[in-house]
Amino acid sequence: MTGSKEAFSELDSNMTDTMKFSDGSRVAIRGRGTIIFRCQNGEHHVLMDVYYIPQLCSSIVSIGQLDECGCEVLIESGILKIQDRERRLLVKVEQLVCLAAWHTEEPWLWHAWFGHLSFDALGRLEKMDEAVEAIKKFKARVEAESDKKLRVLRTNHSGEFTSVEFAAYYVGQGVV
């Protein structure tokens, strides 16, 4: 998907829809078409069924769509390689960075701040943060009501209690 109308070699502007990102935001799709790009080896390749989304500040290539087209995507030792069906190299990126646009919207800022973590994982982090705060409040209430200090915490290992913040808090409190 791209926000650059000029990138298309052909564009069907009659195809319209909306797309929902995993952070809950929605954008308008204003067309679908074909983009021709030149590879490092000089060959030209085609990306088909690319969405035109005027709100995007840069192009985003879907790993899932590449897979559907028979491409191979490999990340090894910090190098990203994308190969076509015939295993010819299409793209090689040696310094991995987020391939998404730089945005000022809060979800994208959090995405960058957390090392380009997926939006699903960011959502889980938000839930974990809520769990940490709830457990801190629960601990304080139980200790106040019982006049005893919590020394051991047992969990179901579901992930809410494995954050760095949670571990640091309980180590500081003397809880194992």
C-alpha cells in the first residue's frame, strides 16, 4: 500500500474501501493497482493489487502479500532479503529499520519507541501495564487489611507478570 499516486503504472480508482490497522485506526482506500519497480540488479518487477491510500506518508509492503505471491522473505544476521518465485534477489536491506513511515500519531510513536514492536504486541503491553498496576493496588490493599507483607507470588505464567517493570517492583519489595 502506498500514498503515492505517481508510483502506479495502472490504478483502478473505482475500487474503494477502508482498511483497519491493528491499532484500531481506519484509512480510506482510494484505488488498487500495479506498481513496477527496478531491483538492484536492474531488472523490473511488478507488485500487483497494491492499495492506494492517500493518507499514507510512505509505502508499506505486506509480508503476507509477498508470501501469497510466492516470494521468500528471510531475515538473518540483521540482513533482510526478499526473493521472487525463482529465488532471484529483489530486495536486500543491511541496516534493518522500520519500513513504515515516520508519523507523529501516538500509536506509531509507541511502535518506534518499543523497537518497532508489532501493534498486537503493543496492545498486549498496554494490558500488561494495566495488570501490573492492578496487582500493585491489590498487594497494597491485602497488606493493609492483613497487617502482613507479601513474600511469595504465584502466577499462571500468562505473561502479565513477566514485564521488567513488574519484576523490578517485586524485587524492590522483597517478593519472590
